Amino acid sequence: MSVKKDSKLKKVCFHLFLIISVIIALYPALRVFGTSLRPDNALHSTSLAIIPKHATFAAYKELIFEKNFLIWLRNSFLVTLFTVIVGVSLAATAGYVFSRKKFPGRKAGLTFFLITQMFPSTMLLLPMYLLLAKFGLTEQQQLIPFLGLAKAHLGLIIMYSSTALPLCVWQMKGYYDTIPESLEEAALVDGLNQFQAFYKIILPLAKPALVITALFSFMTAWNEYMVARVVMTDNNLYTLPVGLTNLAGQFNTAWSQFAAASVMIMLPVMAIFLILSRYLVGGLTLGGVKG
Amino acid sequence: MNKENDESFKSGSLALKSFWRQYKFSYLMLLPAFIVVLFVVIYPFFYNFRLAFSNLNMYNMRQFIKSGKLTYIGLSNFSEIITQSSFWIILLRTIIWTVINVIAHLTFGIIYALILEHDLMFKPIYRTLLVIPWAIPQYIVVLIWKGMFNFRYGAVNLLLRRFGIPGVAWLSQAGTGFSAALIVNIWLGIPFMMMIALGGLQSIDPNFYEAAEIDGASNWQQIKHITLPLLKPVMAPAVILGVVWTFNNLRVIYLLTQNTLTNKIDILVTHVYRSAFEFYKYGYAAAFSVIIFIILFIWAITFIDYIGEN
């Protein structure tokens, strides 16, 4: 389809439409950036301009040196890191057998993973919260003091890596489906066992899907707010989303600080997205469902 | 007779052995994922069922944590929910919310994907920038939009006033608040559908279009008779997930209405979340969650059947 030639007029219309869309897509992010640069006395401005008059980085300074921002950042980073590691390894192995092997329970398993997506988050959140409370995993006690990993963080990691899991499994399966089976057959003939064939031959080829799966788990953990809000009570244990919304919920909201924090949280995610965007089209194979 | 029995027993254990040998690899590979899902999804699922029949609330919570004792009250949580008139209003609102959102996501997602399939300058740049709404953490997006819907200083009203339209008090009435929530969520969900549709378009064999071209089919005819039907199997799983996610979308409405329109435009999940974690009606919330799950489950089964028949 892309080889077709369009008339000049049509092209101009497309560009116009796309440019307007891009502005709408970008404006909120730019707006936050603008707000973060505003001096305190200009918070209520009625200008639509992005960069305010007398722009200043004061909010960033305040945030980093006077608030708990760096501690929240570390907490979020730890929780996210472990979630990604657990999520990707589980999805890579489970997705592989769902794609390649015929075994009793295969179809039921796949359907089951899809059904778990239908559970309203409150349905798991409430029992999980009570369970975590019973096992003491909502406690603010430090688990690994050196890292600052608390018991409550462990609870979050367990919840995040499993809530993203069904989607990741489907996603990995969809991609494995596109890799020809003859590759493993050749590897088995060459004397590798099944696991080695998976690990040495197929896994490196599935890199784009692994990247997307990692991205999914990363987004789940980095952006999650509703669960963390319930589990975390101590300011020092907050992950970024909880810390940030508390900042915004205070009686006298420091909007420029809130905006500055948003920018610092957004930037890594956006950077990762931009870097990985070439993987997104090829690697997102949720639609590739073959039986 | 005896010998036969012996034989069948032998072949039985042999069958089991060969069964294990044949599938060992598959099951071992699945085991880690299964264990995690068992603890975090299946166990809480049944636990939730137990809670749904109990009267657990903030008064007997402490005791429950200590001793694990629950007082069961049968189906009264369920009957309480279904007999409330507010339940049916919220259900209707949730359905409207889901239908409008998913239709908008699909339509825009496919339109953008179709445009981006054309031979345009800066195509990769457009594609990358259009994904941005997906890349920004949702809770930040919602809080930003909340600021943009502010009556006096919000960007939305400032823009309207530029065009001579009087500003709207977005977040002070249920109707406008709901429209605001719809705008935010539609804006959020388009990139995902766009990426799925783009992936689907790439898998369509270009020969189809060439053949259609030779037969003299117009652009629109090609889209209608080739692109959309071939896109259908690719979009179906995305639609299922889209509906489920939108139906269960807690964040957008919860954060947008916090401190302003609190519980005026609740959908089912936000209502449950509030009942559980703001009013501490745990048993009631658990029963409500079960009802939501049943609704979604029935819908999904009918939809999958419908897709299968076509």
C-alpha cells in the first residue's frame, strides 16, 4: 500500500491532519514542562505559551534537595527493576511453550491467562491487601536495609510482575509464532537439548518481543499508583507515583514542583519509548494469534 | 484375565512415564509462571469469593487480621448491591463509558494507521510523536488534564475563549465532568490501537491491493473490502482487551474527580475502590468485584463466540 502515489492535495491534507494531531498529543507534556519553569508568582497565568516569562529551575532544585524525591526515585527504581526481571523471565519461558509445544491444558492455559485480564483490579487488590497484611508484607520494616528495600516493596513487586504477566505471555507467544520452527529442529539435530535450543537459538531471535515485554512490565511498575497508594504508608517508602500525587494533593499545592517532578518521571519513560519505537511495530504482536 | 489387568496396569504406568517424558519440558517451563499466577491471581480470586459472603468492614477488620475469623452473611451483600438503584445507574454509565471509548480508540487508531501507511515525508517522526500519550504515566496525564480543565486558568477554556466561546466549568457538573473524562481517556488510548493496527496492516499481502487495482477498485472500496476485513482478526484480541481495560479503568475517573466531583460520575470499579479503601466496606466491595467479573466474563464469552462464527 505504501508504494501508491498520492496527489499533492491529498498529501497536504494528511500532513495537516497529522501535524494537528501531534500538537494535541504533545501539548499536555509541553505544558507541564512550561509549568515546571514558572516562578512562584506566575503560577496562575492565562497565557497559552509554553515557556513562561522569567523561567527558572528553582522548582527542580527545591524538589531534589529539600523533598524526598531522590528516595522515592530509588524506591521506584528498585521495584521496577525487580518487576521487569521477574516479568520478562516468566513470560519468555511460558510464552515459548505456548507457542511451540502441544500439551494437554495448553488451550485452557491460554484462555485462562486471557480471563485473568477480566478481573477488576479491586477484586485482586482487596484480597491481596489482606493477604499481604497477614504475611506482614505491608509492614514498613526494611528487608534489605542496604538497598532500602522494605517488605512493602516486596509486596508491590509480587503484585506488579504478576498483573502484567498474562499480557506479556500472550505478547511473547505471538512473537515466537513468527519464528520458523525449523530453526529448533536443526538445533536438536545438532545435539542441543530442548532448553538449549530455546535459550541459545530462539531467545536471541526474540529480542524485539523481549524488549516490548520489558517495556510493558516497566510501565506497569513505574506508573502504578492505585495499589501503591494502599500499601505504602510511610513517606520514606513511597514510590514516585504516590509521592507525586501526595505533592499535588497538599492543601497548598506547589504546582511548579509537581510539574518538575512529573517532568523528571516522564523523561525516562519517554526516552525509552523513543529509543524503542522501532521495535514497537514489529515487536507488538498481540494480534498475531494463531490457534 | 489377571494377566490382562497386569498388562493394562503396566501400560498405564508406561503411558504415564511416556506422558511425562513427552511433556516434561513444557510443564517445567510453565511452572514458574504458574506458581506466581496461582499465588497472586487464583488464590486471591477464591479468597475474594469468601470475603464476598462476609460482613468484613472497618470495625471487625483488626480482629480478622488477628484471628482470621469471618462472619458469613450469605447473599446479603449481593442483594444489597442489586437492589440499590445507584447500581443500575452506575452500570449504565460504565457501559456508555466503555462503548464510546473503545469505538473512538478503534476508529482513530485505524484512521491514523491507514494514513501512516501512505508514502509521506517525516513518517517515522509522526509515528513516534503520536505514541507520546501512551508513554506518559497515566496518573500524571490525568493530573495534567485536570489542570487543563480548570475553569479560569486551564488551557482548554483559554483556547475556547480565543475562539470566542465562553469557558465551560468542566469539573463542577456531572455531565461536563464525564465528557472531560471521556476526552482524557480517548486521548490516552489511541496510540495503543494505532500500533496494533499498524502491525496488522503490515501483515496484509500487497498482492491483494494490486489485484484490486487491476479490477479498478477505488481507494475506499479497497479499504472497505480488503483492509478492514483482513484487519478484523488482528484487532479482535485488542478489542477484547480494550473493552476490559476501559471497563476496569480506575485511574482516569478516580483521579480526575478527586476533591472535585467525588463519586458523581463513578463507574463500577471506582465505586468499588471507594467502598473498599475509603469506606472500608470490604465484604460489600468484594461482592461488587465478583459482579463486575461476571459481567465481563459473560460479555467476553459472547464476543469470542461471535468472532468465531464470523
